[in-house]
Amino acid sequence: MTDARRPILFTLGVFAVLALLPAVFALTGWTSGMGLATRIVIYAIAVVALDLIIGYGAMVSFGHAMFFGVGGYVVAIVAHHTGLGELPFGGTNAAFIVWPLAILACAALGLVVGWLALKTTGVQFIMITLAFAQMVFFLLISVQVYGGDDGMMIDRRNTLPFVDIGRPLIFYYLCLLLLAVWLGFCRMFVNSRFGLVLQALRQSERRAVNLGIAPLSFRLATFVTSAMGTGLAGVLWANYARFVSPDMAAWTKSGEFMAMVVLGGLGTLTGPIVGAAAFVGLEELLSMWTEHWMIVMGPLLVIVALFRRRGLVGSLLGGDRAH
Amino acid sequence: MRTDPTTGPALEIEHLRKTFGALRATDDVSLTIERGELHAVIGPNGAGKSTLITQICGELRPDSGHIRLDGVDVTRVPAFGRARLGLGRSFQITQLCGDFTVLENVLLSLEAKGGGSFDVFRDPRRNRAHRDVAMHWLDTVGLADFADRQASALSHGERRQLEIAVALARDPRVLLLDEPMAGMGAEESGKLARLLAGLKGRYSILLVEHDMDAVFALADRISVLVYGRVVFTGTAAEVRENPEVKAAYLGDWEC
Ligand SMILES: Nc1ncnc2c1ncn2[C@@H]1O[C@H](COP(=O)(O)OP(=O)(O)OP(=O)(O)O)[C@@H](O)[C@H]1O
Ligand SMILES: [Mg+2]
């Protein structure tokens, strides 16, 4: 048996580092560091959500960027119409209204996509999620009102009472707080009564069914939960960049998410956070050197996949549980 | 264990048929398991014993015929529904959750009995009542010391014991056991035979088993399945003496 506290300590360590990053940037005077850290934390929310369905539910979604995109676009679209004064009651810029709306839109989309995709398994499941993501992608490209190919600018971030998330530091800590809450929720989710059934379905569907489990409802509920988490990341991204574009929903983005999950450690929840940091950090580093950064990143991913099958930190986190 | 007021057989199978192409895997099989009876099904490899069990538990739909559980026709009820109605089973090839601990496997059985919960807040490992039941059955099958071990780390025989604990923990109305002793050593299968003997009378059990000593010692009745057909049903003594059975099946055993 491994020490059960090790994953908790490791997770606390990860958050301690993330919390201290702004201080490090302030001391070293590295101005673009805040943006980098914010991107890492936002992606981390998305990939923890993805790990929930891949690592714990064995549902390999290759279209999760669609929820990232939709979450972001709802923010941009509401801002767009509010700006034009076209919405009833003058529209709104309040995060408390816009963000839940965006997340609900992702839940609805997740419900439809999940329900259809879960009629299949394995490669077909991957294909259906990919197909839906492509549909969303081309829809976003073709709707000229919302910028089409070029995407949409957002004039200013949504507003929260008491805090000004227009300030980079406050926005960063808000993202970090949301990541912590989301991770805590997911951890509770997988260890719950619901999670026990979900994980049983991953290991032996036959066993679970013969014990009385109807698989669809458990998988679908998890898929929708994951879609909502990824939608939240999209919402934060739109607020961070004050810009959305169809690329947010592109299949390459889905691939990046998946790479981050595998890089960090599938089925560990905390691992993908490290994966996101490693991926985004490396991308930043390598793209200073060449725009073809994927030429280096690709082989690196291959090496990790081959020689650290549980990801960079998976063996630290998962105890002796094999995936 | 069951104090069920209903009378009549626990499980009735009527004129069940299933073909795979030209192969009659189940050919007009009728049999009953009385309440508290241990009914063994024996037959050579490929006779259709496992196929019969998959139809009873609902994984495979028969071409025709009926299956009644406690008098209720469940022929059209899906597998998960039958499990909720009280059908428990073990698999010929063990089906366990390898990443779970031994205890978690049994807790899953208890959670799943009602169809599983959408409760995402509570940890099932902290459910005292379930833990007690689970530990009781792990103790009964001799796995209490391994409760916190990962299931995939168990030996073959221990996995079979865990299958039994998983099936029993939910107090099934009818228990289907598909070759629970296959691949076990003499000592382990002796232990399991004693366990089954202890369950006799309290549970209604359909036992598929190749270990003839165990079958003859345990079974109230035995049905002999050959090429998908039940060629004979009777007590151990009757089966031993039946010339037809001897010719069709028991020839290679010196009984
Ligand atoms: N899904 C299937 N499709 C086609 N044929 C099948 C299928 N399942 C079983 N069979 C065939 O049906 C016959 C009965 O198989 P079954 O597994 O029920 O036998 P069994 O009595 O359990 O044998 P054993 O003692 O080896 O476990 C075999 O000839 C088998 O090949
Ligand atoms: Mg068999």
C-alpha cells in the first residue's frame, strides 16, 4: 500500500506553486508570466474535466473543445448584443448571469452529444464526439454576425460584485480558486457512491450490469458534468483573452486537451493540471525559438507516452492502481 | 435467510431455445429451482451451460421460452433489471473490478443492488452498515484479511472466492454459479464446497460445475445437459444409476 496522503500533499504543493507564481513574476519582472500562468490554470480546468470522463469513465471524447468554444462564445455573444442594446432589460455584463448561462448551454449540448455518442463505444464514440465538435466549429466559422473566421472581440470582462476581475492579478486568483473548487468537486465526485459505479463501469461493464447498473445514465451524467467544467474554462478564456474564435472549438484544441491529460497522468485529476502546465509552458518556451514548436513537442509526447505510461506524475498520484 | 411468503419455485425455465446459426446451444430446456434447492447442471464442454446462465441473467435473449423469477416473468427484463429483482451470479471467467480493493468490489455489489446512486457527495466506503455486511461475507469466503488489497493482485482461487462474496453480499433470491471451482486447488475447492454446503437450504442455487465429487455431495437435484438438451433430471443417486446418462455423459467418470 502506498501512503494515501501523498496525492493530497502533491496536490497542495501544486496549488502552492500556482499561488506563488505572481510573486515570482513580480520579483523577476517577467511581465508576460501572468498571462502564461492564467492560461495554464484555465486549461487545467478543462483538462481536469476531460480526465473525469476519459480517466474515470473510459469515454474518450475527441471533441471536448466544442464545450470550450461554446462556453466562450456565449460570453462573447451576450456581450455583443448587450453592447448593441438589443437584449431585454438592457442585457447584462454580470458574471453571475452570463457564466451560469454559458455553462448551461454546454450542459444542454453535452446532453445531446453524450446521449448520441453513448449509443456506441470505443472508436465510434471518439468519431461521434469529433464529428459534433467539427459541426460546432464550422457553425462558428459560418455565422458572420459573430465574426465568422475572424472571431469576436469582447470589450471588457464580465463583472463581479466587490472585485475587479479586469485586473490581471485578481482574475488569476479567481481562476485559481475556481480550479481548486472544481478539482475538489471532481475528487469528491469520483470517490462518491456515484463515482464507485462509474469506475466499476470502466473496469467491467459486464460485472456492473449484472449487479443492477443501467450504464447510460451514469455515463451521461458524467459526460454532462465534464462538458460543464470545460464550458467554465471556455468562459474564463473568453474573459481572459477578451476574444473568441472558432479555433477554440477546433479539433486541434481537443487534441491538445487530450495530450495534456495523458502527459500529466490519466485518471489522477491532479496529474492533468501538471500536464497543462508542462504543455503550455513548453509551448511558450519552444515558440520563442521556432514557430514549428510542435516538431519538438510531438516527439516529447511520444517519449512520455512510451516511457512514462502513467504520465509525468501519474505514479506519484495514483498509488498502485494501474490504469 | 429469506423469509419470503411466496410459495412455488424460485426460478422456472420453460421451453427455452437459443440457436447460434445451425448450433442449438439451448434446445427446449425446462427446469425449475425450488426455494432453497441447490440444483446442479452438469454436462460436457460446449453443452450450453454458460449459454443457459447468460439467458437466465438476461445478457442473452432466448429465441423462445420463458424465465420466471419468483413467479414473475422476466423474459423481457434486461440484465440490470433482473439483478435488481434479486438474481445474483458468478462468472466462469471472473468479472471483477481489478483496480478496486477487495472490499470495494463487495461494496459495489451492495450499492448496485438498488440500481446505484446519483449521490455524488457521500463516500460509499464510509457506509458502516454496508461495510459490516461486506466484511461478514469476506470473512465467510475467507478473504477478510485481504479486504484492502487490490483485486487484481489476488490469486485465481481468491478471485473466485471474491466472486462468491460479491454475489452473496446482496442476499440474492436466486444464485447462479458458473463453475465456481474451476481452476481451484483441491484445498480451495474443498473450502468452497463446505461454504456452499453451509448455504444450502437458505438460498436457491443453480450450480454449474465440472467437479463431480462436489456436485454429487452438494446437489439436491442434478440436470444433465448434452448438446443443449436436458437429457435427465434427478437426485445424485438417480443420475449415477441412469443408464442413458452414463452412456451420454458419465462414461468417462468412474463413479
Ligand atoms: N455468442 C455465441 N455465438 C456463437 N456460438 C456460441 C456463442 N456462445 C456460445 N456459443 C457456442 O455454444 C455452445 C455452448 O457454449 P457454452 O459456453 O454455453 O458451453 P458450456 O457448457 O458452458 O461449456 P464449458 O463447460 O466449456 O464452459 C458452444 O459450442 C459454443 O461455441
Ligand atoms: Mg461454460
